[in-house]
Amino acid sequence: MKLLNILIISLLTMAAAVAQTPVQMKVDGMSCGFCVNGVKKKLSTAKEVENIDVNLESGLVTFTVKKGIKVDRKKYLDLIEKAGYDPREIKVGDEIKSGKKAYAKQVNYVPASDIITTTFKVAGNCGMCKKKIEGAARSVKGVKFASWDAETNTLTVKYDDKKAALMDIHKKIAAVGYDTDLVRADDNTYNELHSCCQYERLDAGKGE
Amino acid sequence: MLLSRSVSNAQGPPILTEKPIMLGEGKGTVRLMYVYAAADRLNARFIMPSVDYNINNRIALELGLPFQQYVGSGKGFVLSDVMVSGKYQYFKQDLQGKTVRLAAKLGHSFYVAKQHAHLRPAGTMIWGSYGGLVAGMESLRIGIIGDFGFSYVRDIAPRINETFFQGKLSVGVPLLKHVFPIRQLNVYLESEVTDQVNARSAVFYLAPGVQYVFGTIAFEAFYQRSVAHIGNNNYYPVETLGGGIRFIY
């Protein structure tokens, strides 16, 4: 019976640990064993942070975030800077095992899990259409990649889900005269396209 | 002057030498030291509480309140010089397990003690200002800190003001493997030179010390001795023995 209780408690503890989100930060400048206590104290001011561990040799600061609470990377980066050190990298969850770099100060750095890749139909004809369609898609803030295939009339786009909405991409393409499978271009705008660009309209295009 | 000045200005490891800002915003240390200082003509004991606080990760303020007792005077401890100082860290380069930092420091001491009937008053009897630089390189294996500056003291003798150069150099080495929570034993060898700029009077000290860090608390002890001097050093400490505790809040 006692053994069963121990087993149950162990399983519950493991379950609780799994439910928490692990975070790993690479921090530069940690060399003073006494002073680095300030890092732990500063991180502890975030109530959702638990199980803080600091490894001076590797420069890693690891902790967990309570279940159900979103990991706010910027908050933890700011806390480390306020503690007097330089955060170089922050990884959350599966990123820790992936081995990929996750630089804290990388320009336009976006955690991989927030990038969405999708494809959809965009009608068009030629190389000029390709240029306009891709240009319109990339002009939407948050879009990282856009490539239109003339043969299949398919646009592949990668965008940051936090910064861009898919419908905005559809609307922007339609605004320059090209039907998508969700948004139909205005007739006047379509008519203004160069003759070689006037593709067969998508009847399935839905105007908004 | 040096009976009350040379010990209390240290912040964080090392023990006697100043350190560039290593803690972050809203953090600081509280420190309590007990020091026995022996000079040629008189000996004194000090109880030295001090507290420092980081306004942000670049600016720190410190307050020191040394209480002094002359040995054999029959008197108790009295507050001698009140010391206030501020540091501004203007350079920081952090690498993995290593950091280089530079800070500018300004300080002032206020003479507040009463005179004893037949002894020199506690403290320095004078108001003094200090300006200097603190430079430090710390890695996981060694810490080298330098603290150099000038003190200007008023009325060191009737209508005589004087300038002193004060330089400190500390080398510290951790002995144990780094673990977390922190359990570390540090050993230090610190040196200090004090030179009265306009007179032939200078003293050079060496001070071995040991420090045990247990989480956010550090216990430390040191022995400082003058190993060379030029000119009259009747009131410079010949040897100083001290120990204390500090913690991060």
C-alpha cells in the first residue's frame, strides 16, 4: 500500500512537472557566485516562475513557468537585463531539445512556433503577375516569405501569426487585382491589369 | 584618516577592494564588519555596518556608518565618519562566464564624532571627498579588481588641506566547483597603497583574506599588514584584522 502511495505521488509530481513550461536562457557575464544570486532574486519577482537553476559554467539559467500561463519571453529577457547581465538566448519548451539557436537580440527574431506556413489559390498568368502577387503578400507586416507558382496558381506564404492575419494577406492580394480563393478582386482593379495579366476569374472568390 | 576609511568602502566580493556594479536594479547588500586596527601609537576597534542599493543596473549608492572605540580608553563605541558614495557603471562587456566592467565612484565622509579628552577623536576629524575609478575583470576562475582614486581632505591639520592617492588591487580565486545554490570558498590577496601627494608619506599594504559564500550570505575574514612605508605613518594602521558577514537583499 505504501509503495502504491509513493508511486501515485511520484506520478502526480511528474505530471505537474510536465504540465509546466520549461524555459532556458543563455546569459553572459555570470562569473561571481555571490552576485549571481541577484539573477535568481530578480526572476523570482515573476510569480509564475519556479524551479530556478543557474549554471555558471555553461551560463544557463533554467526555470519553469506555471501551467496555464503564457511564456512572456520579453519579460524574462528584461528581468535578466535589470539583474545586470546580458541575456543572449532564450528557448521555450521543445526549442530546448531542438538544438536550434534562439538569439534574444536577433533582429526580427520570431520563435519558430509562431510562424505559420500555408498555401492557397491565387489566380494569375505571368511573371508580372508573380511579381505583383508576391510583392502584395510581402507588404503585409509579419509575412516572412511568399512564393507564387504560375503553373498551379498557388501561393505559399510564411507569416508570424502574432503580427499578421491570413485574411489581411488575401485582401492585400485582391487589392492589387488578383482573385484568391477567399477574396475576389474588385472588377475595376482587375480591368486595369495589363492585358497579358487578365487571368480567368475565380468564380469561387468570395468578396467581403 | 585611514583607520576609518580603508576598510568600509568595499562592496561585495572582494573583501577590502571596491567592486564595479554586479547586482541589478533594486538589489543591494547589507554588510557588518568587525575590525581591529593597530597603529604605532594607538589601537582601535570598529563595528562597521554598511548598506548599498542599486537604483538601476548602472547606478549604486552606499552608506557606511563606522562605530569606533579606542582600545584602553574606557570609552564605548562612537559613530565616527559617516560615509556616503555613489557609483556609475559606464562600461560593461559580458561574455560567457566572464565580465569586464568599469565604474566611476564619488564619495564623501562627514566627521560626526565627539572628541575624547586625551585621545584623537574618533574618525578622521575631517571632511573628505573621494573620486576614483573601479575596474574589474571576473571570470569563473579568477577575479581581478582595481580601485584607484584621490581623496581630498580638509583641515587635516589647522588650515592645512591634503590630497591622497589611494590604490587597491585585489586578486580572488574560487576554490570549489561552482554549484547552485551557491556554495563557494574564495581566497583573496589584496594590496593597497596610500600616498600623501604633497609629502613624503606613503604606505603599502598586503591583505590575504578568505570568504565563504552560502546562498545569498557571505562570511569573510582578512588580515591586512603594512609591508612598506615612507615617512611618518604614526596614524596609519600597521596591521588590521577583521571579519564579518554580508548578504544580498
